[in-house]
Amino acid sequence: MAVSLVSSNYTGRKRDLSVFHSPDASLATTQSIGISFGAPSQFCAGVQKLVQAYAIILLTNLMSQPNYPEFGTSFLYTMQSGVSPVDTLAASQIFSLASYDAVSALRTYQATNYDTPADERIVRATLTNIVLSAGSALFEVTIVAESGDTIPFLVPLPK
Amino acid sequence: MSETIQDTVDRLATFVTQNYTDVETGPGSVIRELLLKLAATLHNEQYNLITTLSQGMSIQSALAGQTSNSPLVDQIASNYNTVRSNGTYVKGKIKITLSSPSTYSFRAGYAFLQPSLGLQYTLTSDTRVSLTAVPANGEVQLYEYGGFYYFILDVIAAEAGPAYQVSSGATFTAVNQNYMTSFVKAEAYGNFSSGIAPETDLQLVQKIKNNLGNSRFESAGGIYNNFRNSFSGFQSLSVCGANDAEMVRSKQNLLGISSFGKADVYVRSSVGPMTAMVKKTAHKVADNTWSLSLNNNDITGFHTIKRIVPLSANSLGGTLLFAPPVFGYSFYVGQRKNEINSYIDARFTKYQTAAVTFTYAETPTLPVNSSMEFEVHATYQPNISEMQDMLLSDEYRLACADYLVKAVVPCEISLNINLVKKRATDTADSLNLQQLKKDIFTYVNTLQFGDELHASNIVNLCHNYDIKRVDLPITMTGTINCPDGSSITLTDTDVLTIPTKLEKGVTPKTTLYFIDYYRIENGATQPIDNIGLRLT
């Protein structure tokens, strides 16, 4: 369903660059949201920024950033090492451990940055569905913000 | 101080946040992950490189470190044409007495130990003892006296520093004593020369500051720098000039009022007292009475005559009995001179002369007016003549001023300290009291002009060692050899203060403390420590 009122008023908020091609909320058609170059840059704030930060931490492999070895989680590395397509329990455990680290990193930052709006402050991230098949995995996650917002989204995994 | 990479990220994030309040820099943000972290990697390396290269930082870190001779400070000092003094080694002669004539050969480095002080000295060069009267190169002659035999070796202290300066007569053991089967004893032949410890980083930094600020002779600091750079072992000075009460030389005129342009420069050019020997011809003036004169260049500006002995009996201990010297002065022909009005003005300067009468019953008896060679030993401060010449030279002198260099007036100190040990099994060796003696030696001999000698400071030094307590009072005695030839004795148990006696030329601005390890009385080193430590 198309959204008729999309706000671009960022007053009182800190903006981040959006690395995803955000869907045009005013359109009701199927849109690609994959990462690609060449499209105009966009800002993001609010829950979209929260989801993006969570995803960046979750999907950055530990020790992949020179000089910052503790940033990120082991999620992507472990998944790429191979998980049985039928072993959803193992996949959910791998996700839970990594998600805990990502949420902790954000909450640690939030604890000392009191001016963060409530809808940008994460409370928890819950795995609501998991679909495994040969060569692909689909994680449906719901993030709960301090404002009470629950944001379901799909973790964009590279093939 | 260097920064961690996390410090740099936080610093950049703070900068962005403060200048662009709507930019997100938290973890997981694109700005932080793609921009700040990359920028921090470059910033951090450059920041730390600049910090390391910072001279101020280098000095700070060097001084904050545990070492006192950082090569980093040496490199910085070289930028200011300043180099660290590596110190001066004490040198001296040791007289070895044997029970029978023997020819020994010693390698350079053969070691002697002063057992009560724990000081080690080594032979300076390969030496062979010769029985012939005309020894060859690398040989020393073996003398015979009183049924014993002796020879004299040149030695140097194992380390640079003032603590190694010992008095004439101090006893030694040879580290490899079994080699000399006829060994009887080894003792210092004359006082050892003065030594200086290597400069610490703090001293070197101070030297840089001084070099930057003072290089001319207008100020006491400028004179100090020039002397310090030119004369090894130079310690300190005090300048008494116009409007100083000590400057009486400028008032010796009919009206008794000060004529400006004069200054007396009192210098200490060695840590401990030094002794020099000169051979002089004396004339017999009456039965058993002889007289000799010390010229101004014999032992320049000497402090005190300690010993006179016949040249033919130089192995004798003690001294012939001599009357108080009659001091005078004379100028150097053809040289620029200072204005001197009396022997008191000239005392301890390069112009000082003295006539000494002493008692000597020679055998066989010689007629009156006969002459004979004697050894005269006196304590002195080195380089007095050279310093004066520098201040009088065309290159350095202030044409409108008359700077007179004087060896500082000496106040010779002796101490008696009673230490109470913690455990019955403690000994002087186990407590390393040898080092305590060196500490006290260095403390007293490095007091500055105007300083007082406090018993409490000596007690503090004692408590650096594992003792129960120091018995009070500590008896401190000082003898000031005044420029007018008289002496002042100070005794106290709390603090020794240099008195102000202008008529004798003694004030805190003209006088400094000296202490020697052993006491010399009547020309002989006594078995009494000047730094007397008793352990009970």
C-alpha cells in the first residue's frame, strides 16, 4: 500500500546517509531495494536509520575493519561457512548470538547519548521467521524501539 | 602523548558532531563506518608521528622516564651545540709496599679496592716494576726505604663520579692480591683528583637553557656557562660586585668609598678538596729552622698547606712542623693584572704567594744559608689561573670591569654519626654503609652558596638504608680557613651556617663546605673518618 505522507523534515534529528535504495513510499509497485551505485544519495533518520545501523553492525564481520577488530559480529562469516538448509535451529542460534552483539553495541552507545530520539533507540531485535534453502537464506527480524515502534524487516544477505 | 585509534575516532566524531549537529556519527552509521574510521586511520598515524617528533614532548617523556641519560635528550641537545658531559674519573696514585724486592708485571685494568668505602680503581696501563734506577717505558721504579720496598702505580676509578676521591693514605687491597707474594700494604699516594658524575637529563636540559640565555661575561650565569664549558669539573660560582657587602676590594682607597667596576668571582672548580705537590728549595735560616717561599704559580691560589717533607724522605708519613704561612702576592710580568691592594685581596687567587718557616733537624747538620729540596703538599681548587686569564683575555674581558677569580673560601667539615641497627646480625657491609659515606660526601660537597648544612638532611640520607634509627645529636664540625690567614671553627648538632664576618672575608656568598673521607692532621691521614659512622 502506498504511503501518502512521507516526511523529509529532519528537525531535531541526526541524519545518516542511506546505503539502501529506499523504496518510494508513494508507490505501490514492487521495487528493488538492493545496494547499488549510481543512484542519488538519500538521507535517513528515525527507524530507518536504526534498522540500517543494526544491519551494518550485524553484517560486518569481526576483524574485517583494519584497526577496529572488535566492530561487527560473526554472523555473516558463520553463515557463509555453511549451514545445512534444513537446520533452522542452528541458523537461529547463529543469528541470536550475533544479534545480541549488534544490539549491545547500539545500546552501549545509546546509554551515553541521551539526545537520541526514542524511535532511534533499540530495545531488542527478534527473529520472527527464517527460511533456508540451498544457496540462500532469509531472516525476518523485528526490531522494537523505545518509542514502542515494532519494525519488521528482512536482513539483506548477499548471495 | 600518543593517541589510540579509538581516541582519534572519538576526537573526529566529536569534531563532526559539534560542527554539524545534524550528522549521525554513532556506531553503525555510514558516516562513522565509511568516513570517520578511515580518516582516523590516517589522522592517528600522523598525529602520533608529530607527537613523537615534538621536541618538547621528547624532553618531557625523557625526563619522565626512569633513565637519566636518554639518547633522545642528547640528540635534542646537539641541536643547540650542547653535549652531555660524561663525567670525570677520579685519578690517583697508589703506593704498594713489599717485604722483599720483586719484579711484578701488571696488566692495565688490574684492580684495587678501598675496602671500607667499596670503591674500585684500576691500573691505567700495562706496568712492570723495575729494579733499575732508570726505568724504561712502561716501567716504574722499585724504591727501598726502612727495610721495605715500594713502587707507585697510576690508577683510575672504575666509574666517573665525585665519590671516588679519597685522601692521601687511604688503604687499599688488591683484588688479585695473591699475585704479589711479598705484598705488605697499598695506600693512596697523595689525594686523588676530583671526579664528576655524568650529567643527568635534567642537568643537560638546564645546560641547554643556560646556553641559550647566557654566553657573555656580563652576568654570573654567563661566567658560569663559560667556565662550565671550558673547565672540566667546574662546579659553581658566586659573584660579589658593586653594592655587595663582600666587595671590600673596591673600597680600599683614601675615602673608603666604593669605586665601581670591580667584582670578585668565587669559584668551586672541583667537588672534593684536591691536593697538589710541588718541590721547592728551602734555605736554612737558623739551627733546625728552614724557610721556603711558594711563588704565585707553584700551586695557584692554594687553600691550605698540609704537608712539608724532605724530598729525600718522600715516603715518610706526617709533616715537618711549620709555622702559619705568611701570605703575600705578586703579579705576572708582562701580563694584564687585577687591582690588588693587600694579601687578603690576593688570597686564593693566582697572585697569592706564601713564605713558610718550618723546623727540620737534618742529618748531617748543614750550615746556616744551606739549601735543600722539600716537598710541599697543599689543598687547592684547579684552574684558578686559567679562569682568571680567561676573564682578562682580550677576547672575553669586559674592558670597564675588573673581575678577580678566587677559589672559594673553604669550610672543612667533619661529622660523627651513630647509627642504631635493626637486627643484631646487621653489619656495615650488609647495610652497605660504604655507599652511605659516598652519599654524605656528595651531599656536603655539592651544597651551593647560601646553603646550610642540616643534620636532618644527613639523617634523611641515613634512613635510605635499612637502619633502625640515627642517634641524635649528630656532631658537625666545620673549620673555615679565612682569607686573612685565621680560622673560624663552627660546631653544632642541628645546622651549620656560614657566618657573616666581612672583616675576615667570610660570608655565605664567599664560602662553601668541603668534606674529605679521612681527616688529615699534621700532614698525615689519620685513622679517623671525617664522615664518622658508628653502628651500634
